Amino acid sequence: KLEHINKSRLFVCSQIPHEETPAKKLRLSKPSKSAALHLDLCKAASSTDALLHLLHFARKPVEAESVEGVVRILLEHYYKETDHSVRLKIASLLGLLSKTPGFSPDCIVGDAIDALSSEKSHQVLAQLLDSLLLIGTQLPESPTVRLRLTEVAYKHLADASFGVRKKCLQLLGCLGTVDAPPTKDTEGPGTSLAVKDVQSVISDYFGDQDPRVRTAALQAMLQLHERGMKIQQIIYDQACRLLSDDYEQVRSAAVQMVWVLSQLFPESIVPIPSSNEEIRLVDDAFGKISHMVSDGSWMVRVQAAKTLGSMLQVSPHFLEQTLDKKLMSDLRRKRTAHERAKELFASGEFSSGRKWADDAPKEKLDSNTVNLIASGACGAFVHGLEDEMFEVRIAAVEALCRLARSSPGFAEKCLDFLVDMFNDEIEEVRLQSIHVLRDISTHITLREDQLDTVLAVLEDSSRDIREALHELLCCTNVSTKECIQLALLELLKNLNKYPGDRNSVWKCLKFLGSRHPTLVLPLAPELLSTHPFFDTPEPDMDDPAYIAVLVLVFNAATSCPTMPALFSDHTFRHYAYLRDSLSHLVPPLPVRTQLHVLPAGRTETAARLFLQQSLKRASAIQNPEAAGARDLLDFTIRDLRRLGELQAELAGAADFCSTYLHCQLLLMEALQEKRWNVAVPLCLQQNATATAAAQQILQDSYQLEFLFSGLDRGQLASVHHVRLQARALQLILSARRRQGTDSLMSSCETFLQDVETFHRSFGAELLHLQGCFVERLVEQLPRLWAAKGAEVVKLLQSALRQSGFLQLTPPQQVGVLLPRASILEPSGESDNPLRFTSGLVVALDLDATLEHVRDPQSSVRVQVLYPDGQSHVVHPKPGDFRKPGPSRHRLITQVYLSHTAWTEPSQVEVRLLLAYSSSSSSSSRLGWSDSMDGLAPSEAAVEGTIPLSKAVKVYIMPKPARR
């Protein structure tokens, strides 16, 4: 019976549904930082233990909500502690805690100020003031806090410790009010300390006994100037006296102070000591700072030299005095005879004739006291250029460059000094001198003796020096034909000694010829070895020196129509050959050759017109299914690619347009009607073709965005539009292949996020893209968000097939720039393999030139591809990049190769790649207001590389190790 009863109970219980027990809610709480700190400090048996606990606590982060409690615990222990080192650490922690993200330190200002009142240690006082400075900088919008802190600074300015006075001055400089100072009428006994004239208070400490306080006072005044306060002119005399201070930091800050006042009051008149003369303040400041170029501290000399370069308002005769060590006589104002007679008449003294020279002037003129410019300024740049420290010489060279750019007359006078710096013993000084001379080349013309000194640098073993000099000669004017002949001779010597400089020398001669056509004309018969009566032998076209001469002559002939009459028959043949092989060095000439007739001019204009007409012809395609549409795009792409090869100036625009049209062609082929009318199970081959086309469009779109520079927003909108079309095509194809609604809905949501991102970024450009694919989607966007995955795919397919050809914005006059890279070394022409032991490494020297590459230090990679398919990518160091000229970079590095043993030498391919990342570049290139927040995860994670140069093949031979 009991068993029967139990079974019946179990049956009844199984029929009654169980009530769900409520889930217990867990509350996760972090341990309180203040409580843990309080326990640690209470357990501390000595000051040393407390200090160790504080040091350990400082290494851990603190949440914003716990900061106030931690500060209370710290201050509670602060008042109990007798060891000043522990109080010092607590004071520093107050400043560190105030910088906690998300915490507003206004609630601890009063407690920190109260801690000052009872403190006797000067070190702790200084640290508390430093913490208050950190708190004040965190509250820039709180004038009440700033007033309280400045009152504290005024109160402790009279402290006996230099550290306290220094921190008070820093407080006044960073937090002092920059409003107009109170007038005498408003000042009174009840005036607050915080509204005092902060400038007068700080200037009182220019004469402090401690040099560190004097430095802090000058820096505080400079800080007020940076915050917008106009410094008073009366401070000028005090700052000038500090230029002769014994402490170099004071002199350095005084130089900055004098410069600031010279920029604020350049036309103010100041008296000259020990004379009745007056001078402009900027001229007087220039003379005083010039004197500091001979200072005993090299750091002050560097700063003085740099400061001189920014004083562009100085008078020309004072500026020229810095290049002559002798004091010019015209810098001393002499009174006329009429003025001297008038003064003699006013004094009532006349010559009686009884005494010799009794009518001589009563005053004794001392040239050192009547000079309008300090004698130390004479030859200031001469002293700077001859300084023993190369940092001073570099600063002097840079200052000369800045002054010479604004004064063509001064540029001519300082030319000899800059040319002499080409012989400096330090390579950095020589390189900087060459760069400076290139910057001011528009104002100067080199004489033969100067050019001889400049060309001597071509013997330098440094590749950077030689290439910088080639860039200098590209933009320099010379005076005579002997200079052209001398430059050509030295460049040919350079070419013979350093064959790797071939391209740089050819480019240099290209610009040298185009800038001096009239000087090259009388040299043409001698350079081409022509004779009016005798036939001369035809030179070898494989000789780089002969090609260099032809580059010089052909570029000069563009502006000299009489020069082609001096050419021989073989010169015309050589011109036709070089025009095709080196079109970037040889310009078109109005001459008739045996091969073809070259246009007389306007070649670039005609090429640009052809580019625009080709785009207009391609944009006329309205129906992709129309007969001949595909052939028209094929021919247009071919013509644009050939145009980019022939016209270097339009290479970027032509390649950009051809790549974009290729994307449109692939899209047309993928959307053909015959591919979409087949049943889904029978369209595997069509799906594979369309999938490959969509993937290729995506790759080309990233190449269009990240490889080319100079794109406007309309062109970027077209690139992103074709990328969205490719993504839509991928989504449709993936929906036809797979089953399952969850993954399809996720893909649809990601795509719709991309559409919204495009709409936010290029909303203004949509007005010019009428009837485009994205415009149709934006109109139906609310419906798409509410629809299911299959319906979204159906709408996308309909919008994609109905969208027409999107016209590309024609390139502007500046044009689109195409980054280029060419590997000079290794050349790939050698048949001798690099032999090395298997398993070890061999260093391969790599030398490449880069043009129009944005930020090459972070984007350029070197790829090595082995015969067995293995490859590795090398990221060059930033120090391997040089910048010989604008928009040009040079990569000189070593690539380490290694492999197992081979039986025969095999080729290894080396090429340059351009790395890109949409997550790091899209926001900066497009200027999106919400940065990357609106990007979909798929768009923000795209990274890849683009080939930047042609592959160079190098033979290598790993040998087995000997045993």
C-alpha cells in the first residue's frame, strides 16, 4: 500500500506544473579604493611604511567616482603626518588624482588650499602649489577657482624659498587674469589681490636674487602673452638688462621676451643710452639679440640665431650689418654743419681767434656710444656661421634663409656666406646649406667662382649631399655660358664616378637646359660634336654621358627655335628614340623627323582635351545592354592607358579614369540580363564570373581611393558609389548560394549601415548624382530597414540593374597625382647570382625613388617573392627614407634574404607595395563629422596592399653548408 501511495503521489506531482523560482540578482561591487587606502595607512607602523603604501597606490588607476573619497583619506593622513617626505608625496598625489578622466576637481580645491595654511616645509608648499596648478588647468571655465588660486599665488610670493616663489609665478602665468589691469581711479584699499596688475607683480621678480625665480618670472610673462595679454612696453628695458645675466636660462628667456616685445611694438621709438639719438624698437632689439650670437652658452647662441630669422621688420641697413664685422660709418648719425652752427649760436660762444682751435666742438664723440646699432651686432651671422658648435651654424643658416626669402637684396649679399658653408666638416650643415640655397634660388644668380665652389660638393661620398645638390642646380640661375659648360663637365664626372646617380643627373640637366636656353645655344655645336663641313661619327646611344648631353640640349631647344637647325641627321634620330624611351626627360620639339611629324605646341592642352572628350563619350552610355557599349568602354580604357604612358603630366588623371571605367565595365558584364534569367541551381558558372568581377571592383576601388592623391569630393563620391555597387552585388550573389535567414539579415544590416554612412558623408554630392544607385536606396531606406532579408535582396537587385552609368567628374587643372616608385638597385640586369650559405641571411641593398607618395614612412613596404611561392613583407625603418625634394622621397635600405639549399640559381622578385587601411585613412580623407563612429565593421576593418613598382628579379644561390 505504501508503494502504491508513493507512486500515486509521484504521478500527481508530475502532473502539477512547477512554479518558477525567482532568479537571484547578483550585484557586483568594486572594492572601495578609499577604504583600502585608509586601511593601509592605518596599518603603517612608520613614515617609511606609509610612503611605501603611497608609492604602491600611485601605480594603480582610480575610478572617477572614488577620487573624492581618496582625496579625503589622503588629507586626513596629511594633517596627522609629521614626516615631510610623506606629506610631499600626498601633495603630488592630489595633482595626479585631479587629472583622472571623468573627474571634476573643483570639489577638492578648497581642501588643497586649506592644506597650505598650516604647512611649514618649503618643499611641500612648492608641491602643493604645483598640484593647485594642475587643478587649475583642469578647470579653465571656472573663473572663481582661478581667482582663488591667483590670490594664493600672490599671498605666497614673498616666501623665502625660491621653489615656492617659482611655483607662484607659474600659477600667475597660467591662471592670472588677462583682462585689462585696474586704473588708478578704481584701485583702492579694498581692491582684491586677484585683480591686481599681474604684469607689474611678475616684473618685480625680474630682479630676484635667485636665477631660477628670474627665469620663472620671464616664462610667466611669456605665458601671459601666449594667453592673449598684450605685454606693456615698459618691460622692454628690464628684459634687455637680463640679456647680460650670469645665468644662461635667464638669458635664454630674456631673448624670447625681447623678441616678443619687438613684434608687439616694432615702430616704437626708444632712446640710445649715452646719446641723444633714438631708434626703432625692432632695430634696437635686433641689435641686442644679434649680440647674443656671441654668448658664452651655445644653447643661447642657437636660440638667438633662430630668433633673428623671424625678425622680418628690421631695417635693411641693420640687416646687412650682420654680414660685416666692421662697423659701417652710415650707422652713426652725423650732425650737419648747419646744426653745429645753430647749437654754437645758441650757446653764445664764438671764436675770438686768439686761441688755436677754440671753435672746435666741446663734446668728444665716441663712436662706441653714438652707434645706432650695438657693435656686437656687427657680423652676427659671420660669428654664427663660424661657431664651433654645428647646432649654432645650422641655426644661423636657417635664419639667413628666412631673412633672405623676404629680402632679395639681402639674399644676394649672403650668397657668398652660404656657398662657403658647403665646405663645412659636418654633413648635416652642408646638407642644410644646400637646402637653404635652393629655397632662395629665385632671388640669386650664381657667378662662376661661386658655382665652382658649389660643384665641388659633387665629389662628396654622401648620396644625400649629391642628390640635394642636383636638386639645387635644377632651380638655380647661372650667369654665363662658361657656367653651363662647367656644370655639365662636373656632372659628367659625377656620372662617371657614381653611376647610380644617373637618373638624378639627367633630371638636373633637364631643368638646367630649360632655364638657360640662350646660354646653351652657343655651346650646342661643341656639345653635339657637329662640324659645318665634315661629317662627325655618330655617338653611342648606350653612353649615359651622351644621353645627358642630349637631355640638356633638347630641353634648351624648347625655348630656342634656332637650335634645331644645328642638329645633324643622327641627332634627329636620337631625339625620336629618346622621346619614346625617356619621355619624362625629353620634351616635344617643333621639328620634323623621318618617323612622324611632332606638333608645334599645345601638346598638353590637346591631351587634356582628349581626356575630357573620352570621359564625355563614355558617360553618354545610358543602356549597358545596348550594342557597342562594351566595345566603346574597351576602346576608351585602352586610349586612356596609352595617354598615361605618353603624357607624364596626365598619367595620374588618365590612369584614375581608366581604372574607374574598368570598374564600370566589370559591373556591366556582371549585370548582363542573360546571367540573371537562368534558374538558381543552373547558374554556378555565372555566379563565379560575377563574384570574381565584384571582388575585382572592390580591389580597384580601394586602389582608386588610397593610391591616387589630389582627388576632390566628387571623385571620391564616385569611387565609394561603385564600391557600394560591388558590395550589393556580393550580397545578392551570396543570398543566391546559401540558405539561412540569420546570416542574410546580418549582411543586409551591414550593407544598409554602409549606405547610411555614404549618405552622411556625401549628402551634398548626391545632388549631382541624379538617378544613381545610392539615391534609389536612400529613398527606400525606411522600407529596407523594416523588410526581411529576401525582400531586401530583391529590391537591391532591382535598383542595381536599373542604375545607369555614373558620370565621372573631369579632373581639374591641377590634376590627379599618381604615386610612382622605381627600384634603381638592384637593377635586375646581372647574371651573377648572390651566393650565401643555406639557412643564413644575405643582405640585398635596395635603392628606390618615390614620387607623390603620402607618408611613405608608414605606408611603403618591400615584398620579397621566392620561387617556391613563399613571400614576406618588410617594413623599412623611418631613417631609411630621405627627401631630396618636394613630393620626392628616396628609400635606401637593406633587405635580408634567406632560404634552404638550391641546386640551381633562381630568381627572387622584389617590389614595393603601398599599404592602406580604411580605418585610419577614411575619416581624414573624407572629413566626416562623426569620424569612424558611423562606419560599419566591414568597412572599418579593410586593410591591404597595392603594387607600387615593377618587380625586379635578382638571382640568388643558397649553397649547402660545408661540414
